[in-house]
Amino acid sequence: MTRVDSTAEVQSEVRGKSGRMVRWEPGRHILRDAWFPVAHTPVLGSTPVRRYVHSQPYYIVREGDRFRAFEFHPEELKRRGKEASEFTGGTGEYPLVDRYGFTWVWYGNPDNADPALIPDIPFLPSRRSMPAYARVTNFFHCTYELVLENVLDLTHIDFVHGNFAGTFESEDDRITVDSTSETVTMVRTIKKKPTSEYQKKVLGVREKFQDVTTVTHVFIRSGICFLHAHYTSAPSMPLMQNNTPESPFLTRADAIFGLEQCPDITYRKNWPKTGPMVAAQDEAMLNPQNPRYLFEAPGPDMNTRFDTAGLVYRRRHQELLERQQMGDYSYNTDIGDGAKIAEILKVRRMR
């Protein structure tokens, strides 16, 4: 695992493993061979539900205790079976796994669909879902790379979500960034941050200031992210959010909260309600950016030391893309370096 301190110099351009400088072009390139959690398992039934991954259609249906995913609507499968693509190996049916309350489908060569490559989510039980109030679905009208950059910029929270998280003032503010060939992790440690209006009014927090540690952990291929903020005087609980690239213009964000990591009943019931409000604030920022990358020739992006995680993400994304363009879709051995994520997130490991 590679660590970068926020005080280190990080170039704003994207440099791949080959050392070649390239322009950052979110939405123009596709990474393959990854598991995507495309639906909350409890919402699935005998009527097929359609999802997309990089514009590839998936029809998901429950058959008794089993879930299946098809390239075509099940009623058309016999008639259109000969049209089945490489994504299903010509069979018309995708690899599928039910885990962590999500239905996971494989995007890429089905021969490489190893369930062991599904990310470890330590704060969620692997064989059951959370209650309905802890599951939310949001949409961002942009490519998923922009969503991930937004998630990795933990300083945007102060300006875009200040009513929930508090303002930017603090006594000390430090950032560290770790990365592997498949993940980027940012940890922001803040001393004496003003308590937010939400924490005061909804949670009854009386302290004027708090110390905060916020963690975001992103999986580059699939867009999955973990988020968790620890406050000295307020409760918190971790969040898993998928950021599935349905197309270059739409990202589906199904999220689930790790309720069992938080003993505060009031917070457990109320915090998930903020999901759509927080998403709407992000959508207002992300939507206008998308056409500037897809249709215009962008100039160099301005950045500060707080953008280190996003710049590391761009570099790691480019390295992975270059590898796949050479025909290498495998996972490097450093994928196991992120195994300590439970310790970093400060969560109990669920069974």
C-alpha cells in the first residue's frame, strides 16, 4: 500500500504507469472485470428488474430462494439467445452473487468472475440486509468517476454539506492518503471543528466544538465506497454506497447504513433520512461538471493539497486502464493490502 501525506507535492496532470502524461477524461474509458452491487436484494421479486452497468443491460429476477441475471428479458431469452454477448459467454446469463444485502453482478469476462473478488464490507452482515429505512437509492447525472472524485474530496463536506457536518473552521486539519492498485483511502483528522446545526438540533449535542476523523475508501473498478465519520461528542455509523456507472450520463447510488455499528437509536432512525438531501446537494455540484469533460476540451484542473486523494485516484485509474488496454484484466497481489479497512474505519467486523 502506498501512502501520500497531504503536504507532499502531487502533480495535477495524470501520469500512468508508463510515465506518459495523459489528459483526464472521465466517462470516456471503461474498466472491466469487476463485481457491481446493482440492487438491494429485498426489493427483488419474480418480476424482472432491469439495471445497467456501462450501458450493458441486466435483467434480475428472483426464482424461489435463487436470484438470476440475464442479458435479455427472460421472456425473450429463448428467441434472442443467439444474440448473447461476450459478457455472458454466449449463454445470456451473468454470474451473480447475493451478499451484504445486495445482488452483485459481474461486468467483464464471465470466466474471471471469482466471488472472492467481491469487496470485504466488514460493517455489514454478509447474509442479510438492513431494514428498509437504512437503505436508500439516489442518482447523479454524471459519470461515476466524477462521483468518486467528489467522495474522495472530504473537504467539500464543509462547503456543500455544512448544515449536516459543520463549517470549515478548525484548530488543525490533516489528511493522509493510502492507495493500492485497486483502492484509494483518505483519512481526514480535524481538531476543534464547530458542531453542526444538525447535531445541535436533531441530536442534542451541546458541545460547541468537536474533534472529527472522517474516512473514505473507494474501489476504483466498481465505484463502491465506504464512508465513516467519528465525532468526540456525537454518534455516527458507517455507510456503504455503490456508484454504478449506468452510462456516461447517469450513476446509480444504492446505499446501505451499518446500523448495528451504532447504539444510538435516535441517530440510527434519523440519519438515513438525510441521504436524499445530501445527494441533492452533491447533484447540484456534479451535474454541471459532466458536459465540461464529455463535450469540451477542459483546461488544467486547479487543485490544492486537499485534493491529493483525487489526484492519486486519477493516477491509479490511469495505471489500471493502461494495464487493461494491454489485455491484462487481473488483480494484483496488493488487493489484500486493504484488509485492515475495519481497523481504519473503526468498526466491528460482522459475521
